[in-house]
Amino acid sequence: MYRSCWVESNGELRRVDEGFHPRQIKKPVHVGYAGLGCVTLPSALREGRLLGDKVGILEVLDVYSTIEVKDALSLNMASKLFPEWWEAHRAHAWARLGGGDTGGAYGDAS
């Protein structure tokens, strides 16, 4: 990712990318999606860590893989992006968000 990236700490923002430079000379900032996939060693887990000392990155180029459904608004967006999946999983997805088992207004949204 070649976007501007910031980290907030103690009420102050600190830039973590290289600033405003052409993409051709910038180094990308990698964002982890731990829920998407992670391979780790048992020794790291025994030490109470998810990652060991050596970390590798597999770039995910499929933008749909990073969609996170966490509330009614994002569920509505995902239902429009993936209508076939939505029809097959509507009740389960809506129930997980506390909307009952019918999908409610968002389940029937077009």
C-alpha cells in the first residue's frame, strides 16, 4: 500500500510511511489482516506470541479479501457486492450481528 499512514499515540500523530514521494521510489507500508490467515510456529505460541522473530509477508491482491463485516452498514455493503453469497447466508450473517434470523431491513435491501 502506498497511501499516507499515521499512528496515534498519546494524542499525537506520527507518520509511518515515507511521506509524499512518487510511488516508484516509495517503499510500501504493509497492513496485516490476522483474521485472513497466519502461519506461525508452535514455539512462538508456547511463548505467548502469535508471530516469531522471522516474519514473511504474502501480499493479498484481491481487494474483496479485506472486507470486514462488523455492523449493519458494512453488512449492507457486502450484501450488494456479493448477492449470491448473501442469499445463501443471509440469516446466519444477520443473526451474528444481533439482527435476528430474518435479515430485517438490511436483509431485504436492494
